[in-house]
Amino acid sequence: MGGAVTAPVPAVESPCTNICVMDGATNWCLGCGRTIDEIVRWGATDDADRAAVMAALPERMALLSNG
């Protein structure tokens, strides 16, 4: 009996570092740099949104570390 062959769904890339503490001044997570809204929608959003957030994170993390 033949069935449909499905490819495994790739995991959604996440910048999470399991350091979930929000910075009061910027509202960015000190571990990954995302806002709470970005974190909440991460699993349900599209690749373009995730890519846009990922592109913003290096600058955010640099600002947080220079704090």
C-alpha cells in the first residue's frame, strides 16, 4: 500500500538563547534582541517577517551590550 511521502518540516530558525529578560528601556529581550510581540508571533509568522527581525538583531544586541 503506497502512501504520500512527505518531507520533514524544517525547524523555524530562532535566535532564542533561553535568556528571557526584557530590557525596560528598549523592550528588547536581553538574550535575543526581539520584542515580546516578535517572540509571541515567531512560530506563526512567515519567512520574510522572521528574516526582517533577524536582520535587525545584530544592531539591537550591539546597542544592548553597549548599554
